[in-house]
Amino acid sequence: MNKIENKKTILILTAQFGAGHISAAKAIKEYILQKDDSINVVIENFISASVPRINKPMVKMYERNTKYVPGLYNYYYYIKKSFDSKFDISYKIYMPKLAEYIKSIDPDLIISTFPCAAACINDFNIKNPHKKIPSVTVITDVVDSLEWIFKTTDMYFVPSHEIKNRYVQKGMAPEIFRVTGVPVSSKFICDKKIKSDKLRLLLIGGGRGLFDFDESFMHWLDEYLYKYKNVLDVTIVTGSNKKLYENLTIKKPLENIDVKGFVTNMSDLLKNYDLMLTKSGGATLFEAISSNTPIIVKNPKVGQEIENAKFIRDKGIGILYDTDEDLKELIKDLVNKKLDSRLIFMDKNISEFKKTIHPNKIADYIFQLLENN
């Protein structure tokens, strides 16, 4: 273990709007402790640490807006994307309580995995110039939104060189960026798949088990597989969606698809599947990349997921579809081996992209910042 002199404390501020921000925070903690287990790493939801009573209502509002009124959500998202963050005052509701919390922790470095948390850190450092705390911002989607950018931030972890280049084009210094990809647990790293005589497809709806297709598609797929079980092996992970799990295992059980509920070994699952049908969230996308798993996603309607889908298309690491009927045709093409060359193409592209990002250096970058301050 590489030890830093004197015990240091690192505070990671995150949020519950989707699972990706917390997932990135946990991955960063894992990388730090792998390098030096004497570091005190504290992960905290910045809303819970400041105005806890509004955390649950705000998460519910986010989920409803992205599901039922994505157009309204996108309107504000794209305004903030090009809006200079210094004019955004929405963070003020969380100060000064969050400032009190930061002072109580007295961290040597602060990392944020959510833009409003980064805004709060920036405000804290401006108001406390005598005790400026080094800070890192981790951008958790493939976006170049200005809502992540603040004057006092010392370092940014970005998903790709393209995102770094876009920020530099906007006038930012190239030396403050580190191209790490979206941080995911090192457990997902898999450079070579375990081979099988069947094609293996994993269906994932995130931690909450919310899919971009309905149960009727799952039953169609189950019936279709009756003739093709020797060609295609399918598993559905329903996550914390207990109602869906009961529907698929008890009320109207699937016969040709393996149904799993909430799992704690997602990294092991991915290593045993050739293709993943899922959503285009930043964390899920980079879990797939880390495990060399091409993905199928429905063209999304929500801002940051739209940007992630563009990345999937431009890098040639997945397949995008529009409707359930399109997805059915994709499944048929998979079974009939019409997509074999495309699968090889996507797998090669993932391997090439992985050479351009450096998640293994995350702890090194953090320690350099600690040692220089």
C-alpha cells in the first residue's frame, strides 16, 4: 500500500438522482482505498447533509419529470448546458448548512459527482479563501455541460477525450482534465469473455428495475425463445422492482428466460454475457465498456441520456432502436446470426476505446492533488 504522510480525509459529495452519481462515488472510494487504506473516505448525499427533508420529494420529482414530461426536463437541461454556471444560484438553498457540514468533516480534499454539489464546493471555497480545499469534479455522463464547471475546481475527471476537447474549445485549460471514463468498480474489468456455444443476452432495468419496454415484450421474447433456446440464452434482472419479479416468476412465469431479482454480483453477471439490453445511463454505459459488453438501448428522451446514446452510436459500441417492434427484429437478427459481424465490430471498438481512458489512474490523480496542496 502506498501511504500518504499523516491520515487524510477525503469527502465525496453525491446525490440520489439516478444511481450513477452514487455508483461513481463508491468506485472512487474503492480506488482510493486500494492505493492507501489509511485514508478516511466519507461519501455523503449533499442534500441529506444540508436540507434532508427535501431529498425524497426532489428525487421523486426528478423521476416523474424524466418519465412523464421529458420535454420540460430537457428544456431546463439544455438551458443549463450552455448557461454559465456562475449565474446559477440554485445551490444557495443548500448553504450554509452544507458549509457547516464540510467544516465538521474538515476534509483535505472534496470530490463531487453531481453538478450542484460542485457548485456548493465552489461557493464554500470562494467564501473561505484562507482555507481553500482542493476539489475534483467527476462528470458522470458523456456531456460537456457548463453546469459542471466552476472557477475554483482544481481537476475534472471526464468520460472521453472528445469531452475534454469540447471543454478546451470553450476556453478551459487542458491540464485540469483527466480522461478516466465514468468511474465504475474495478470488479467490472474484463478484457476477455468466458466463451459459450450460445449467444448470451442480459436485460437490465437499473437498480429500480424500470425497463424501456413493457412486460408484453418480455412474454413475446419468452415465447420466441421456445424454438431458439439452443441459440440464445436470456436473463432478466428486475432489481428492486418486486412487482415485476413476482409477475414474471409467480403470476405469469416465464419459462425460457432466467429471471433474477436484486443482485449484488452484477460485475460477475456481465462477464458471462455477450450483450446487454439496458438504459443509456452513464454508469451503466461504462460498466458495459469496462466488462467488454456491447449494449442495446432505446433512443432516449432525456438530455444526458441522449448525449450518452450519441456517444454509443459514434463510438460504434452498441445498437440503438426506437420501438418494441424494432427490438423484436433485432432479436430475430441475433438468433439468425445476421448481427455476428456487428458484434465483433462493437467488441473491437470497445477494446480500442478502453485504451484511451485511464480509470486505473484515478487514485494517482487524487493523491497528486493531495500532495501538491
